Amino acid sequence: MRIWDISPGYLNRQSLLGEHRELHGLVSILVKHKKGYSKHPETLRWVGYGWAIKKRHQLIVNEMELRGYKDNTPVLTRSNKGCWPLAEIDSPFEQFNLLKNKYLEKESGRLVLPSNAQQIWSQHKYSILARDPNLYKEIGRKVSTMRPNDDFSKLSSLLCNSLKNAPCAGGIRNSLQHMWGYISKYSDFDKKKVNTAPLILLLYEIQRCSVECEEPYLKNSTALSELGAWV
């Protein structure tokens, strides 16, 4: 059993659908008090975190939908709202390495598994911008001083854990407006309404254009799917 802490965008099709199944198995164990895997470390760390399980499910489903899959199995757990498990089986950096070894001769996920600080920052920057513009500037300055071979394990934890914080509506719109610049020339969306359109509609249009036009930067962005879990 494995519930990942990194963005579902890093998972390939098999791993993404596999986590979706295992998450529902986890819910069944916790809600129905089933004995199977009830003592597994992955199960134990999610005990009492129903809201976080539901949010992880939303993140998985948003990534699935971006890839053309549909989900008809909602998760309704809601305990401990706003809180995530403190414990991790493996750190985010270790999870990236696990996937690198696992995918050596297999298809990769939507997001390229990061090999340096600059790469993982470019993938997470619009998700961070949606949550904290000051942190966005701080990390940007720090990454600009790092060399390609510098250790980025702490940065990996900071970025992945920051995405567990809920962005405000204004923060989401700010990020979407930045993302809009990459696909505006491909869209028939009324550009005058970008500042006022419902967030979900603006996100859907950015997703549609990014996928159909294969916009390389946004297709390798965590924000393209994860912001949908918060609008």
C-alpha cells in the first residue's frame, strides 16, 4: 500500500490509477474498521486525518481528469480539517528516487522527475505563487544561487509540504493569470474576462489549451492539476 506525498502529476498511468484504488482501500479500512492492512504503516499514519485523505483523493482525481479519466467514487471523510499527517514513510526526495528506479523501463508521469533544484522549482512555482508570493520570491532567489548538482532534498520537502496549504481565491487567480500568458494565443476565451471569470472556468480553459497545444511549460507544472482541488 502506498499513498504518495508528492504531486500525482509525477505518477505514470499505472501508478496514478493504482494509488486511486489503494486510497479507496484505505478509506474502507478506516471507515469500516476492516482488519486487512489495518496495522500497515501507511494506514496508521492516516488514522484521524479524514479531511487530508479526501483532499489527496481530489488531487489524484484532478490529475486523472487532466489525462482523460473520470471518477465516480467520491471520498466523504472529513475529520481533522486542514491537517495532514506529520509522518512520512519516505521524504519527497526519496519518493522521487523510488519512482526513478521504478520507471527505468516504463512510461513516466506527466511531470518529469526532477534532477536538480531549478527543475523542481519550475514545476512548483505557480503552485507556490498561489499560496505565498513572499515565499515564491524567497525560493526563487535561493534557487538562482544553486548549482545544478547541489542537493535539493530540503527544497523538495519545502515545496511538497507547502502544497498542502490551502491557497486563497486571490492567490489562485494570480497564478492563473500568470499561466494564462502561456496559452492566451491559443484560446477563444474572452480576454477581458480573465480577471473576473469564475476560477474553475479559467482553470479549465488553461488546462484545455495546455493539453491540446502541448504547451511544454504548463504541462510540466503541478499547478495545472492541483489548483483544481482548491477552487
